[in-house]
Amino acid sequence: MATDAPQRSPSPTPIPPTAAAPGPRATALHQLYNDAITHILKTCSYSHFAACFPTPSRAVAGSIKNLYGQFIDKLGEQLRRNFDVLIRDRDAVASLNGLDRLVDEARARRRKAEEAGILDKENTVAPHTLPPQTLYRSHLAPSLVRHSQQIKAEHAAVQAENEEIMARVQQQRKDIAALLSGLEKVVAEVDAKAAALNPGELDELRQETRAVDEGMRMEM
């Protein structure tokens, strides 16, 4: 007999993976570094290199030029290799690609907001033009609100607990007052009955009490 398969909730949409190929920012970083290396190698001209070896550069100029060419090639290779190792160890390509994706998403949301009339493009203030106080307050506002709500909740819990303790204390005070009042009534009734007895009855009562007390002691 076939049974209906249990319905499952749809899986959440996975986050798109970050592309391994260099994006715009990663490519620009590589280009900037290559341009910087090229500029450094051009600064290290043959004349400066030969000035470090004056005698060989005059005696064997061809060998010094070959040495200079090998030195420049090796230096460029070493600089590029070190940069590639740093980029790989820091996972810079994935991070920069992630930044590109966030910027594209932010631009898309901004464009949709402008098209929907939610965002006023003309009156929008660029974040970098805001004062530092406004920026750090905007960053701290969510955490401050969260902590403020937590403190309010804790304060409300403590206040409720204090009110409960105070109610118990007041009830205990009422119970103690009722007990004292009852004791006072009992004492007053005993005093009244004692006052109503004549001296002879009091003596008989004392003797009976004394006899009962002696009997209890003898039994012990």
C-alpha cells in the first residue's frame, strides 16, 4: 500500500560561491603591483648598477651588462613570486571577489530603491562626507539597542522579583500581626478568668497544679 511521502520544507537558497578567477578589484591589484615593480626595475638602471662595480664595468662591460640583465630578471621574478604567495596565503582573491559581489548587490539595491522612489538620490548624503561621530554612532546603534533591551528585560525581571518578595513580606507581617492579636485575646481571657476566681479557688488550682507537676516528675 502506497503512502504519501512526507512533505519537506524547501531548502534555503545557498549563497553563491565566490569565483576563484580574479575579479575587477583583484585584477586591479595585480596590475597596480606589476606597474609598481616595473617602475622599481626601471629606477634601477644600468648606470646605477655599473656605478656599484666601477672596475669590472670598465674592464668587462659586456659581462656586467649580462649580469645586470640577469639581476633585473631575477629580482622581478622574486618580487612577483613573493606577491603571489602573499595573495594565496591571505586568500586575497576570494576576499576581493566577495567585496565586488557586495558592492554589486548594494548598487542593485540602491538602483531598485531609486526606481521605486524609496531613495531620494538628490538628497542622499555620501557616507564619507559624514562626521566621524555620526558614523561610529550608526555602527554602534544596533549593539547599543540590543544591550539596552537586554538591560531593560533584566531590570523588569529584578523588579518583578522584588515585588514578589515584598508581597511575601507584607503577608508575613499580616500573619504575625494576626497571631499577636490572637495571643493578646487569649491572655486577656486568661486574665479575665483569673480575676473572676476567688482566692480560695486560686489556692485549690495552685495545689492541683503542684500535685500534677509532682506526679509527672515522679513518673519521669
